[in-house]
Amino acid sequence: FTKRSWSGWIIGIACVSLAAGLLIGHLVRGRAPAPGYLGPYPRLTLDAKDKAALVSLVRWAVNADTNTARPVLSGAVTAPGQRGVFVTLAFPDRRAQTAFGTGESLGEAVLHAGSLLRSTPQGTNGLVRVDIIHGKRRASVVKLEEGRWNLDTSRQAVLLETRPRTAFLGQELRDFAVLGKNYSAAQMNRLLCHRGFPVSAYRSFAATNRVTMATVDLDSFVEESDGRISALVRGNRETSCSTTPDALLRSIEQGVSYLERNCGVDGRFKYTYSPARDSDVAGYNMLRHAGAIFAMIQLYEIRHDPELLDAIRRALDDLNLP
């Protein structure tokens, strides 16, 4: 070969290599695990009829009742597009079970999540909560043990690129003490076990301390015991509040009644409760303990309730005042 022909060959090989690299890169990106799973998810506007239909669909899916007609869906519930939804059943014994489903419509996603709850021992006796995901924060690689999730647990969830795919409400991660620098594989395994993930999910988290994660926002609502549907804002019911003196006093009485019921025989309050684990969460704060006593004393000055006084005395004894 002449010098010119060698140059031509080199230029040709370089061009072919570049084209092959671009093609392979395109194929790899197209075949990446769970394409599109991390979002974005478009936001939907649901009316009261849509929400009631979704609650009925959850019950139908959990029961797998072939003798009952599937609820009729329409409107935004059947609108095409990638959807993701968390469905939670909250039971009378205070336990809760959550599943995450995806689909090409919101109805399909709810059916997927409901089918994952069919093995729930309590059946459909629980009240239904629905958390619909939307939006997407930029996906990032998180070091699990550092606990830097940058997550608002009251209104956000996370989608994780694991095998199999996993997704968790922020509240679940908080309840199982997975967030923060106290992260441990054991706590994550407890959460995975609670959600019913296969052993391969445990291995996926155990094999690495890094995971690709995307944060999504939530539109949430919950079924009430009387059948009404209440919107949730940052995890709390969105209800109007009367500010009349009688209404405010009733609210105060209800709050203090809660403190009284949760003051144990040792004078300690139940500080944090996890419905997912049906257990109290470790941790306490004596300053807040004293603040709770102060609130109880203020109501006692109005009501002079002897049972409330007993609770106050128990709580004071625990302070070990001189």
C-alpha cells in the first residue's frame, strides 16, 4: 500500500468506528434496564367520581372477584399514558400494607397494584389510600449508607432502578428507619420483606451500596370510614377548620385525650408509632414530654377530669423533678 492508501484506510476505519460507537451507544441506551421507569409521569386531574371509581377498582382487584362486574371507568382514569400509583390498605388493627403498580393508564396501574395486595391476610377490610405519582426529579446515583435521599417524606416517593424494580413512599422509608445516616441493610430487608418483594430484591440491595433513584411527587387521597373521599395534603387530610370557641375547645379536648390515652403506666408517652410495622419507634424527647404535660394541665384547669389528672401525675413522676 502507498502512504496515501494507508491514510485512506485509517480515515475509513476511524469513520466506521465512530459510526459503530454511536450505533452501539444508541442500542445500549435503548436497551437500558427499565427504560422510562424513572419517569417523567404526567399529572392528572381527578374529580370525585374518578376517585370513587379507583377505590372500587382497588377492592375489585384485591378480591379478584370474577362474579362481580368490573367497575366502569372513564375520563382521566382511562387516559393513555405511563402511570404509576401506590395503593395502601389500612386495617382496623392499625396495620397497613402498600403495593406499587404501573400501567399504560391510571386504571391499569391501580389494577396492577391491587393484584399485588391479593395475598394480604386481612383481605379488603381496610380503608383504601391512593398515591398517584407525577413529575420527576433528575435521576441520580445515591449512596445508601450516606442517607442523602433529599426527600420530602410527607409528599414524595422514590423509584429505584434495582432488579426487580422497587418503589417506596417516603413515609415507608421513614417508618422503617431507612433514611438518614443510620441506614442499614437489615432495615431495608425488613421493608422489602414487609412489601413482599422476592429474595432477588434483597440481593440487589446487598450487592451494592449505590442505586439509581428518581424522586416523584404525589397526589393522594384516602377513603373514610363513612365512604367519603378526602384529599391528602402532605400526608394529612385537607379539611376546613372552624375557629369558633366551641370548635376550638373540642379540638383541644381531642388532642389532650390522645395524649392521655398514650401516656403509659410508667408515665412515658408513645413518642412515634409506625403503622407499617405496627410498633412504636425508638426515640424520645423530654422537652416535648414536658410540653405535653403543660398542655394536659391547661385543659385540666377547665375540665377537672380525674382520669386526666392521673395521667398528668404519672407523666410528672417520669420527669424526676426535685
